[in-house]
Amino acid sequence: MKLIKYFLIFAITFSFLTQEKISAQTDSPSEYTVEEILVTARKRTESIQDVPVAVSALSISQIERGNIQRVQDLEKLVPNVEMSDMAFAGGAISAGIRGLTFDDLEKKRDKVKSIGYWTPQIPKKYGGMGLSLIEFAQISGILGSSPIGLYLFNCQAPDAGNMEILIEYGTNYQKDKFLKPLLAGEIRSCFSMTEPDFAGSNPIYMGTSAIKKGDKYILNGNKWYTSSAEGSSFAIVMAITNPKDNNKYLRASQIIVPCDSKGFSLVRKIPVMGDEGEGYFSHSEISYDNVEVSEKNLLGDEGYGFKIAQSRLGPGRIHHCMRWIGICERSFDMMCKRAATRELSPGKYLGEKQLIQKMISERRVEISAAKLLVMDVANKIEKFGSKKSKVEISMIKFYCANVLKRVIDDAIQIYGGLGMSDDIILSHFYRHERAARIYDLSLIHISEPTRLGMIS
């Protein structure tokens, strides 16, 4: 057991030290000395057998290093969520969290509002905390370890991205009707882009059309994997408005479609590896059948759909990657606990096996490397913008998605049969985060650094 503890002290200390370097690089002053970090790591490791499997979604020390005050209440805001705490019906999450109704979740959201942490990524002018990209990245890494963490703070996808583009491109009418209630958490929204009959890896190739007739647009087409559509008040839809434009990137527009519009139909919720989900925690197939909306619902200029989409994708990758890192950290903590406490025979622990130590060591280094890489890219985006950070954004897309895959997979391996079950949260992570290497196009972006490097 001593060998395991010394090894875990090294792994966790390395994690804290890399966090310290991030603080220095991002001009966010650390409140901890190296000695304090070492003491914290030792205490955490020495009490590892007393740590519950459900790791808290919020770490006070991590938030303090992000230079955010009044942190004492935060650990109470996000419950420890295990799959065994979720209610299932036919393989779907039917009521969110067992013992927690959606009304309970709304009460927790109200608590977040009351202490001033609501919409941390949104400018203060619009009622948010006004955090920089780097600051919010660190918060995403903490909240991301819980399936409901970002939701409680109203900074979850797709709402967060929709808020950002409505702030940047929305008219006064659109801000009053759609943005304000979205910022207040009174409604939810969705983003409708991917289509079942067209390759999602080629976003300019789509069939949904929006034909202008008088002062209205008439939309026809089918979308799927429209996340959180069930219960949403409106969708932002990518549709072809200018099919004959010589520039293929100026053919699509983004149009706001209220979900109660005639012809808007939620065809089905798509089961993800058997889990259909419900409400915010679901993905849907949507049919647009002669849906009429006012021209006032056009977001930005006609034909600027891809430009608007690109403006949300750069910072959005930072949010996604840090959320993945939060999942990695939680999975890593769980695998360490399992290795340190699982007896193979009386007095013989799983963590004494060199292969297990190798798995833990490699995953710790990869998580820390991914975190530093994402923070470096966030810093570059803030300084030079997304366009000049294309290579680096591609790097974090494929690298972090693959680190996520390896960490969750190794954690499941170390847990054995328990890891495959829904008794703990790892199977939930595996089921829903496998998509990371699809929707972030990791197989495409892995060639981008080489291609762009050769061009330059």
C-alpha cells in the first residue's frame, strides 16, 4: 500500500504543479505555495480510502486558483452524481436525478444566481460574471466533471453558444424576445445543423432550405442530433437561403425558429447507445415542414450562417475541451481509488500491479498535458483571435478527444465489471462522450496542423 500511496502522491502533486504553471501563464495569481500544494496532495492521498466514489463536481482549491472568491458555498451547489442515483425507464434518464426533480435543479440554479455565479461566461452588461475565456475555461474544467454542473450555472451547450451569437449578431428585437429569457434561465434553446442524409463532416453540404417569400422565410428539411430540443423554446437553424451564390460559404443563413411554429415537429429522441434521455439531456430528430417565420428572425446577414458558426466554434472548443478534462479528472480520481482499495486477495491490491501503475501514470501525464495545451490555446485566442489560432484549435480538438477516450476506457478497465455497469458513472461518460471524436471531427483535424504548416 505504501508503494501505491507514494505513486499517487507523485501523480496528484504533478497535477497541482501543472495547475500552478497555468496560473502563472495566465496572470491569474496563485494563492498557494509549492509546499502547500505538496501538503494538500499528501493529505488527499493519505485519505484516499475515505474519499467517496462520487468525486465532488467542484473543487474549492481549483476555483481559488482561478481567482474566484466566495467559494465556500460552491461545493454544496452541485451534488455528487452517480449513475446509480439516476432514475431509468426503458434505458432512459426519466427524471434527471433520483431524489432530485427538475424543480429541485431549478432551485439549485436559483441558488447559483443568488450568490452571483450565474452565466459566468457572459459579459457583465448582460448580467453575467464577465469572465475571460481563460478564466471560464478553468471553471468549465471543474463543472464538467458533473453531468449537470454546467447546466446549474446556465453555461451549458447549446445555450451558451446561442447566447454568444445572439449577443454579437442579434437585433434588438431578437435580444428582447429570445436572448433575455435565455440569459435569465426562463427558457432553453437548441441548435439545428446536422442532417441524417448529409455528411456532418462537410457542413456546407446540407439539404434544409429557407426560401424568402415576402416578409417571411419558409423552411423545409430534416435535422438530427439537435441537442436539448425537447423542452426548448426556439431553435437556431442552419438552412440554405442562397443556393446559387458562387461562394459556397455564403449560401447558408441562421434563422431563429420558435419550437411551437406550425410544421416544426420533434420526430423522435435519438437513443445514444440505448439511452434516449429526456429534456435537456437528450438529442432529437427534427422535421421542418413548410415552417414559416418572420424575416425578423434572420440572425445576422443573409448568407452569413457559416461566418456566425465559426465565431462560436473557436471559444466553444475551449469550453468543450475543458469540460472533457473535468470528466478525465473525475475518472482519474475514481481509477486511483479503485487501484488503491481493490483487493485481489487478502493484503494484495490492484494498484501493486505494474501495468495498473503504468496506466495511471500515462493517463495523469496526458490529462495534465491536455490541460496545459488547452490553456495555451485559450491564451492565444484571447490575444490573436480564433482565425489566427486555427492550427492550435485543431490540435486540442483531436488531442483532448483522444485523451478523454483513453482515460475513461482505462478507468472502466480498472473497475472491471463494475465499470461496465450503470452502478457508477463511468458507463455514462463512455456512452455520451464517445461522440466527442465525431462531432469535433478528430479524424479531420488531426491532419490540419500538418496541412496548414505545409502551406505556411
